[in-house]
Amino acid sequence: MIGHLSKAEQSVLYPKDRRLTMVIKPYMWIIFGAIILIPTGAAWIEYLFYGLPPDPSAALANLPSKAAAGFPSWARISHWVNFLFLSLIIRSGLSILVDHPRLYFNNGCSPESEWVRFTPVKVPKDRMWTAKEDARYISPLLGLPGYRHSIGLARVWHFLTVPFFIINGIIFIAFLLFTNHWMRLIPTSWQVIPDAWNVFVHYATFNFPVEPNGFYHYNALQQLSYFAVVFILAPLAILTGLAMSPAIANRFPWYPKLFGNRQSARSGHFMVMVCYLVFILIHVSLVVATGLSRNMNHIVMGTDSTTSNAGLYIGIGIVVFVVLCCFIALWLSWHRPRPLQKAQAAINGNLWRRSINTFKPTRYYKKKDISPYFWPNGKMPEDSERWMELARNNFKDYKLTIRGLVENPMELSLEELKKIAMDQNITMHHCIQGWSGIAEWGGIPMRKIIELVKPHPNVTTVAFYSFGTGLYGGVYYDTHTLDNCMKPLSLLAWEMNYKPLPVEHGAPLRLRVENQLGYKMVKWIDYIEFIESHEQVGKGFGGKNEDDEYFDLLADT
């Protein structure tokens, strides 16, 4: 991949400006500060005015364990497998994040409404600024695969890893619950809360509590922390991820509201990642501080030896192996991206096709929900003389060509399309980059087009071709299954927010298929073709972004 980059690809992947920064709104600093300072301040007040509370950990030193001693092989294996998966998930997640380096608590994603941004660039007000332009470069040392506009491959790694992360978690919880090892992680008394507070007071005031032998016991604060990681953070990561799926959000609009809204879920997803990183930092620091060799014997060898360094050496080898896996993942991303794309499609594409892709979008949003701002995206077809000529005449001479494996090929002007049928939908747009926006779309339902042209029985796919070009050049196109085009709310739109469709958003026609991500909704449509399979067009992967940037064929999550 590296040696075959065109000048256009090099300019995208290696931008001159590679700065990353973090700009947080003042009110969020106050909230984060309160979360940290209030409990820490309360701990110091108790310490200074009342002295150290009793250390509940001291009693654990000679207390026999009700749970099984040590760490069984399934717990040790799951622990290290989880470390590998989290490394891949977090690093690919960072690559996804910086493709739209802003986080919001509102569905409209208006510039400057974000609570944090990871770009030094403010959205300019004197010219059109697209979401693609707003993406930032991230070093491969931090992100997987790193560099700019790598969200297709980043999603490949994210969704390749997530199913195995979930399977590993299910296996761990199953063993945990069907053995008495569960007593290590799951509190059996509310006394754990005051005990955890007492332990926290010791840590916060630098009076380290007695450290129980972790081979037999966790202190109360450790137990609550491990419980939260397994039973709160992991489920939240999955649930907030699902809330960002267009197929789920546009079929069950109440679901993202469980987290506030779609963008709050995205922010929550990020905060879960931060919590994981904080936990890992504190966890590793305490492992080192409380006896590295002995603790590594616990989680690597399953022994409580204080004299052997075998666990430490093998543990270092496992960490080196995980780092090597990260480098291999990076190499595969650069040199073997297509097999990765195919593997992800084989694992998740088939699963999504049989599950969330069957959901039918529903009408939910009202006029009052329409976003005041809607990010423009894509490359305007200003290099197309034909489109420019049509635009100068307000598209009065435009004709949509519909061809391929159909009984009735057609050419229809906008006026002719408007006479056939019109539907209006207010829906939420989900961009693969992460931003969203709610808008009204008016146009002809795709099912009406399908009824008119009468596709042949062997047709499974509809291809939409644009006057515009892809990121690296070449005609932009994308494909949809015939089934998705027949779903409710799927239409060819000539209207946005009750006005003629603006040129920056796809005039004269753009596609809306509301169970898919935004890149599937082709703008500036030139013609439509009914075909047997997506493999018959382009490079055979279903669209321009699928061909060149390794995006998903099905974009419903």
C-alpha cells in the first residue's frame, strides 16, 4: 500500500499540518474537576479533622478466603486475551475519533457546540468547510492504523476485534458465575461501600492501607473497581456503541435517548475508553508498587511464590507479544488491507445482514427537531462541466437516467419525478465520521422508481452514480441492496428542510436510505443502474469508499 500511493493519496494521508490538541469547554473542566476534587477533598477533610478511618484491609491479612484461592487458568487466559483485544479496540477507536475530532451532547453537531475538540482548527465562517476537511492526522504510534482518513480500516479493526472481545467476556463471566470465584468480584454486603471509602481515604491522603495478599483477597476498593470494569464499563461500551447505529437509532429512536441522545452516546463511548485507560494506569501502577514479581506470579503462573521470577519474565514476554501484534496489525493495514476488509465482512457483514439490517426505519422526528446546522461533506462536482452547466440553469435540463436490468429504462426530469409521487421524512443522518444531523428530506420514494422500471428477477443491487468524485479521484458511486431501497423512508430527495436541495448537499438529487451511514447516500446523482451484484461495478466491493478506503458494504452500524 505504501509504495503505490498516488499524489492525491499522499496529500490526504500525510497532511502538512499534523497537530493534535485538546480543547475542553470550561464547564466540562468544572465537572471533571468536581468529580476528582470533591471526593479527594472530602477524604482530606476527614483525615485532617477526624484522623484516618479504620483500615478494613488489615483484617483480610489473616482471614481465610471464602472464594477459591488464586487465579484459575481460565481467569489468567481471559485477562491477557482481554489486554490484547483492548489494545486493538482502543487504538482503532482513536483513529475513528480523529476523523471527526469533536464530541458533542447535541444531535445537531453545530460548530463550537462541541464540549471537546482534538483539533486546533476552528471551523472557518468565510467558506464551506466539509467534515472530510475537518479530519485530523493521528500517528500510527497512537492509532490503528493511524494517518489521516483511515476510518475505513480503523472500523475494520474495531469491528473485527469487538466480537471476540465480547465472546471472551461471556466466557469469563460464565466461568466466574459457575465457580466460587465470583465472590472475588461481586460484593455480597453493602458494607463494601463504607469499607471502600475508608480505603480510598488512605490512598488519597498518601497513607497506603495494608495490602492484602491478592492471591486470596481484594480490598473493598479493588473489588468495587474490578466489579465496575467487568459489569459496568464493558456493557456500557457495547450499549453506547449500538446507540450510534443508524439501523437501530432510526428504528428504535427511544434507544439513544437512554444515554441522552446519539451524540451523548458517542461521548459516553469515549468516556468509557478514558475510564479503561485510567483503570489500566492505576492497576499497573499498584501491581508494580505492591510486589511486581509476586503479583505477576499470581496472574501468569497461578502461584503465590515470593522467590520465583518466572511470572515476571513470562508476563514481560506476553506484553512484548501484544506490542508485536499491534505492529503486525499496523503492517497488515498498510500492506494487506483488502484481506482485512474481507475478513471483517465475512464475520460481521453476514451477522448484520441477518440482524439489524432487517430493521425498518420509522418516522419519529418533528419539525422542531431539525438541526440548525448540517455538516456538508464530499467533493463538490465542480470539475464536471455537465453538472456545472446544469447548475447554472437551476437543473431545469437535468434528467435522471435509470438503466440496467430493467424492463422499462427511463429518463426523467425533476418535474416528471415530482409528478409521480412525493414523500417527506424528517430523519437523523449518521455519518461514518461520527457527526449527526436531523433534517427534512422531500422526494420520490425509491419503491416507486422500482415499481416503474420493473427490475429483472435476478437483480439484487441498485448502483447510484454521482457527478462528483471520490477522495482520491474517479466517479463516486455506491450500491444498495434492492431490499434496502424498498424499505420505508428510502427516497431520492430534491428537497431539504422544505426548500430546494442545496448544491452542497447534493442537488439536483441525493439518495436517502435511513438504515445506512451517510457515505452510502450518494449526492449529485447522475444515473442509476440495476445490476445482479455489487461485485460487477468498480473494484467489486460495493462503492467508491468501499473500493478505495475499505469501508463496509453494509453500513448499518
